[in-house]
Amino acid sequence: MPPHRVIRFMKVLLIGSGGRENALAWKIRQSSLCSELFCLPGNPGTSAWAHNVNLSALDFKAVGDFVLENGIDLVVVGPEDPLVKGMRDYFQADPNLAHILFVGPSSKGAMLEGSKDFAKQFMLRHAIPTAAYRSFTKETLSEGQAFLESLTAPYVLKADGLAAGKGVLILNNLEEAKQELANMMEGKFGAAGNTVVIEEFLKGIELSVFVLTDGKDYLMLPSAKDYKRVGEGDTGLNTGGMGSVSPVPFADELFMKRVEELIVKPTISGLQSDGIDYKGFIFIGLMNCNGNPYVIEYNVRMGDPETESVMTRIESDLLAHLEAAAKGTIASQKIVIAPYTALTVICVSGGYPESYPKGLPISGVEPLCYKAAPESVKVFHSGTKMLCQEQQETLVTAGGRVLAVTVNGPSIESCRERAYKEIEKIKFEGIYFRRDIGCDLL
Ligand code: AMP
Ligand code: GLY
């Protein structure tokens, strides 16, 4: 690989189109190292900070051509899908693209998220605390059902592959669990369920931990709590995430030290000893079981809606950190994290996470309502679209999660008060949001 050029200002390409990318775009654009930012494909929110590029992130040739034609220095990948499908490998294999700085792991590294079985074997091999498990396929279905009989409820079944966050079932009834195991192998989640991981149920409180690594060293980003269930009091169906809070009171210094020693360090050294060159984010979903952390899952990207909260608490230059991660010099970086709280409430379409309408007009969003921290309010766009009709632009809904309202303040209480006041201004038909984000942490 040719030596990296010495860069003073960078042209950056951010891949993705959600609230996470909106928050990343906002943060990257603050950097004095950023000369120009592109977001592919982006959304109406990212267009405040970046030039949106109307291409598919999975069309690697088109992305590569865009990078060369526009003199991009650094690529940052937001979602997992292009990584699991080998975007980094594509860049590395092309002599014209191999020198481009790239934040995101190879497809091998991305298997930490792309295959639950791979991730469990990795954790076992490197003695990283996680729930006990066994994997089964259609051929071993009856062994899987017998294994379920040997466990006590609740039963945790996980489709091995990517299933858009829906591939995990937690069931209280043994017969139902045995039936669902068969259903998964019969294609309930498509090919993702050809292999199913059955694991021990962990009782505790969840935490999302974020690491940026160059494969040798790492920075710990702020951690956050995500609210996954659609209903207040953590009830109802699982969603992509209905809100987030950072910092998380129970993730104190002692607990985070344990996370670093027992999980983060063995993960990085495990990647190294397995010969996986990992440059990018690692999102560790973990369970705090009486003060002891256990890994629930790895993701090879930032979380959404955690990123919306997390980015507003990073005071140091994220782009400098990203550049160092891509170059292998992250040991030279120091992250500065603000002491104040960040809280994000997601406004979703009525019906989400099941079917919901799209194309409904949105009012009350002031895109540049980005006042200075720590008293700031930001409205990040997730599923929105700008509709142009008869020379008039209307912002409309275009997804389940529509907008993320992120507030910074001195406490969870003050952030909650401000966030819900801001949300009152936002209107679209069927708007729904949880009113209890952060309540469990008070
Ligand atoms: P995952 O996609 O692996 O993150 O699982 C989705 C959700 O299921 C997690 O965020 C947890 O709330 C829950 N979950 C997954 N694995 C377990 C487990 N072993 N014990 C308890 N809850 C779990
Ligand atoms: N908020 C959880 C996730 O991004 O997967």
C-alpha cells in the first residue's frame, strides 16, 4: 500500500442516510480539518452540512468512481450493510482506491455483526464474557429443541445473519420456543435464520458502549442507553430505538474500567491475533448483570439513536480521530468528552415498527435550530424526504423513525423538559414518541 499523503484539509465522504449519519455529518462538519463533506445518499437533514450524493451505497463501483472523480480523502461508513457486503475489501482491492483513508472494517471484521455465531465463537476464543450458547441448523433441529428443554425460561433465539434488527426472539414458553426455532429454520427471517443461536437469558440493564479503533489502539467514546421497545415502560415491540441518553449513571468509572479490561481490550487484541485488520467503530451492546458486564452483541458501526446523543458530547475533533483510526495512529489522539447530559427522543410514524404511512407533510422543524451546547437543541432527520411539487418544497415523512430531537443540558430532568417542549412544535399526522425517555435513570 502506498504511504498515506500528508493531508491538511480533507474532503470527506460519509455513507448512509439515517439520523446517525445526520449527527455524524453535523459533527464532522465542525472540524477545521474538513474542507468539504459529501453524504451518500444522505437525507434532508444531512443536506444542511453536506452535499448529498444520489447513489446507492451498495453500488461499490459507483461509490469508488465518485471518490476518484471528487478527490475524496477519507470515507466513513455509517451502516453495517455495505461493510458486511465488502465495501472496504472493494477499496483495498482496487489500486486506484487502496490509498483512500477508510473508516469501517473489512467484510471479515464486519462478521462480528454479520454472523452471531461468528461473534459468539470470537468471544469464546478470547474469553470475553457473554451468555452461554449453542448454535443449531435445520439438520440439528431436534438437538436444538432438546437443548431448549434443558434450559429454563426465558428462551433467547437469535437468527445468525443480518435480519434488520428483528432476528432475536425472547420467549417465556418452552413449546412456543421449540416452534419458533423450527419457524426460524423454515425461513421466518430468510437465510439469516439458517443457523440459529440459542443462548442463556441475561438479567440486567443494557448499555451501548462505543469504541473507535485502528486495530491496535482505541478511543472510548461516550456510552449511552438506548430505549428499544416502542411502548412506555419498555413494553411492546422492539424497534430500531425510540430514544437515548448519555452519560448513563450506572456506567460509572469502576464499571467502565471493568468493561475496558474484560471486554474492550480482549476484543481489540482478539481481532489482532485473529489477523483481522479492523479500522472503524465497534459498538458493544452489553448487559450489566450486578456490576458485571456481558456482551450481548457486537455491531460494526455506531448505534442509532445513540449517535445523536453521543456526538453532542464529544468536544474534541471527531474528524482528527477518524483520520487517525484510518491511518493507524489513534494512539496519538485524546478524546475530550463534555460532562453535560445528552438526551434524544425519536418521533416515529404512527404504526411503527409495523406498517406505517409515508409521505405525510411535516411542520415545525427548524433545521438550523442548533444552538451552542450545553443548552442546545438539535433536530436530526432520520426518515424524511423533501418533496418538490410546483416549485414548492415540502418536508414529508419517509420512514418509521422520522426525526430525532436531541437536547443537551445539565441533567436528565432538564433535558427531558426541554426535549418534550421542542417536540410540541413538530407536527405530522400520526406522530408518536415515548414520553418516558430517561425516566428510569432519574
Ligand atoms: P441483539 O440483536 O442481539 O442485540 O438482541 C436484541 C435485544 O434482545 C437486545 O438488545 C436485548 O434487549 C435482548 N437480548 C439479546 N440477547 C439477550 C440475552 N442473552 N439475554 C437477555 N436479553 C437479550
Ligand atoms: N440502537 C441500536 C442499534 O443501532 O442497533
